[in-house]
Amino acid sequence: MKKEKRLDLLLSIINQNDFSKKQEIVDYLVTHFNVYCSLTTISRDLEKLNVYKIPITSNKYFYKQINQNNQIKARKKLESYNDEIQKIIVKDSYILIKTSPGFAQSINYYIDQLKMKEILGTIGGNDTIMILTTSNERAQYICYQLFNSKKK
């Protein structure tokens, strides 16, 4: 199988399944597609596709694709509002962001532009934003990705 097709197949199965080990990916490829790859090949392919282990629940990590370019661009835009963010609180499966009056909707817009799969939804008012996720671990991860651990 050519590399391009293998990468497409790999990305497709990563998006549709929850794998916590590379060996599970290798086994899945063999079982369902009769495609044999070494762990080294899978490791290289995952790196090329920007697929990393991310926290899903307590002590569980799954391989998922992360679009770092969009996160970097959005983070730069969010950094321009850094002085307007007064407080960030991670509570259970949600993140509350307190901003200066009038800035929450602008900041919320840039967060929505990320289209992060881990974010179920956002609500932005005048000076408060709420980001809803599925777990505390995901909320912590999203907070780190968005604000480089600016929690106060």
C-alpha cells in the first residue's frame, strides 16, 4: 500500500475509533484491512498526521488528530486579548472565563474558530464565557491549549 493511501486509511480509523496503544492500531489494520505495518511505521505516520495521545477521562488517553496550525493562529489572536482575561476557572467538565466588560463575545468567536472536537459548545455573554466539554481532563486539556495554563 502506498504511503498516501495508508495515511488516509490511518486517519480515517483514528477518527472513527478510540485507540490507546499503537499496537491496537496495527492489529486493527491487519484484522479489518489486511494491511501490515510495523510499530515504527505507525509512529512515523501518526507524527506526520499530527495525531497524539490526548486525555479523555481519568487515566485514559486516546490517539486523536490535533490541528496545531489553527490552534497556534487562534492562540495568537487570543493572546491579543490576554490583558482582558481576568480569570479562568476549570470546574468539572466546563471552563468559565471572566473578561473585562464587552470582550467575552470577541474571545468566544476566536475559540469557536478553532472547531476543537473536544469542545461541545460555548456560550459568550458580555463579560463571561462558558466552554462545555465531556470531562474534567478534557477541560484541563482545552484550557492548556487555549491559554497556555493561564488558569488563575
